[in-house]
Amino acid sequence: MNVKANTTRGTWGTRQLVRLFTVVLGVLFFWLLGFLVKDIESIQGPDYPEIERKHVDPALVAKREQVGGQIADLERAIGNKRQQQQLVGDSSQNLQRTINQLLDLRRLSIEKAVSLSEAEQNNLSTSLTSFLGSQTSYQQLNQDLTDLTSKKLALEEEKGRIDRQLEEQKEPARREYEELLESHRLRLAFYQLAMLVPMLLVAGYLLVARRGSIYFPLFLAMGGATLVKAVLVVHEYFPTRYFKYVLILALLAVVVRFLIHLIRAVAFPKTEWLARQYREAYERFLCPICEYPIRTGPRKFLYWTRRTVHKILPRGDFAGAEEPYTCPSCGTTVYETCPSCQKVRHSLLAHCEHCGTKKDAT
């Protein structure tokens, strides 16, 4: 009796660990690609100040800075004058209260026919003189503020005119910068895709060509991480109206390739796929070729389909001898006599269920 060479699948825990580390490997590979993409993004792009200097008159820039400095000086001067005016105003209010008090004393003295003392008269005279001086200073400060404000407004108007001229000169600089920046972005996208696309093609080839390999999870992790990073790069650098076309074309290519693969698998099936197809058909008592019900033994007079096979159970016991069986629909030999043990075996499966003799599944 031949010994069947099994390919071990490992325990359930081992298979789960393989899946887990496949995901971890995909994440790590995605991070690695992210570092490479970031290094490419660090390539120096266009320098706007340098471009602006080519289009803007430096004398006009210097003039604007000079006018801006003069406006700042005037603002500080205006602030100082307002503080002085505040101090003079407070002093005038204090003098006014003093004068009012002295005038009240003088009015009382007149009413009582009592003359003010010489000191009180001197205080009144001094307070009046100081008050008048404060009012004069306050008015002068008002005039100074008016002059400074007028100068500031004139300079601000000049600064606005200079700003408008500079804006007219900066417009070509901005257009040139935007064009150079767009070219730089496309160049970065080209460099990144030039790195990612070959890796994606290699991963896709390995996934298709080595899908039966024991190292398939490695290829799957690399391919999945590269695909996600490539999609993110395309989405970042290409406008939405272009990205939707890129995305739909990529999806069309994937779907068409997958559909072609399925069609070829049906038209030219591989041995392992045929074995799986035959095994599933035998489990449902259907012809592996045309899926006509295998009516032999206790199921000779029953009817079932792929969906109802487990609901239709044979009645009574059947102890009849097993016999070779040929499908009446397509003529395929479904059960045959084993040449080794002379018992009836599945003709389309690899091993005899009685002695284990192997034959090629066709």
C-alpha cells in the first residue's frame, strides 16, 4: 500500500500566528515605504523668495520698508503725545478743582465782608496762571497730534500705493512659482511611483506565479503594503478629476486580470483545482463532470440537488454490494474497480479508500 505524502497545515494556533505576522509584516513594510516616500519628498522644491526677487523692483521694496519705518515712528510719536496729553489733562483737572475751591472761599469772604489773605490771593493767581498754561499745552498737544496723524495718513496712502505696485509685480512671480511647484510635485510623484510601481509589479507577479508557495504570506504582505502606498501617493499628487480615472483604470485592469485568470482556470484547470472540484462533487453525490445525481446504492430512486443533498436521506438499510458506476448523462466513469485491491473506488480521486493506491486524478 502506498503512503500518502501529506503537506502539513500546522495547528490552528500556528495558522493564526501566520496570519497575524503577515499583517504585522505588511504594516512594517508599509512604514518602510513611508520612510522612503518621505525621503523623496524632502527634495528641495522652488524657492519663492528667490523667484520674487527676480520680478520685484528692489528700490520699491526698500521704499516700502522706509515708509513702513516712518509710519511706525509716527505711531510711537502719536502714542507719546497722547500720554503727554493725558498727563496735562489730569493736571488741568486738578488745577480746575483747586481754582474752584479758591473761588468758593473768595465768594464766602465777599459775602461775609472778609478779605482773603495775601497767601490765598497768591495761590489763586498762581493756580489761574498754571491752569492757563496747561490749557495752552493741551491745545498745543492737540495740534501736534493732528499734524502727526495727517503725516501718518499721508504715509499710509503712499504705502498703499506702493503695495499695489508690488502686488502687480508679484503676480508673475506667483504664477511662475505655482508652475514650478506643480512641476516639482509631479517630479516627486514620478520618483515615488518609479520606486513603488516596479515593487508592485514584482509583488503581483509573485502573488500570481507563486500562490502555491509556502512563502505566499510574505508576497501578500509586500504586495498589499505596496498597493496601499501607491494608491495614497497617486491620491496625494494627482487632482481628484484625474485620480478617479487612474483609480477606475487600475480597478478595471485588476478585475479583467482576475476574470481572465478565472476563465483560464475553468478552461484549463490545474490538478489541485480538479481534485477539489471532484472531491466536492463526490461529497454531494453528484457527477464531478456534469453534476448529474449519482443514483447508486440507497440513493438509486431519490432526487436531490447540490443544495438539498443533505436534506434528502435514504430510507432503510442497504447492504447491497458496491459496483462500478458510469454517469448516464455524460458517460464519465464515476466508480471503478481498483486494480490493486479489486474493490470499488472513486475513479476521479487520487487514492483508493480501501488500500490507498494512488493514481493521477483526471
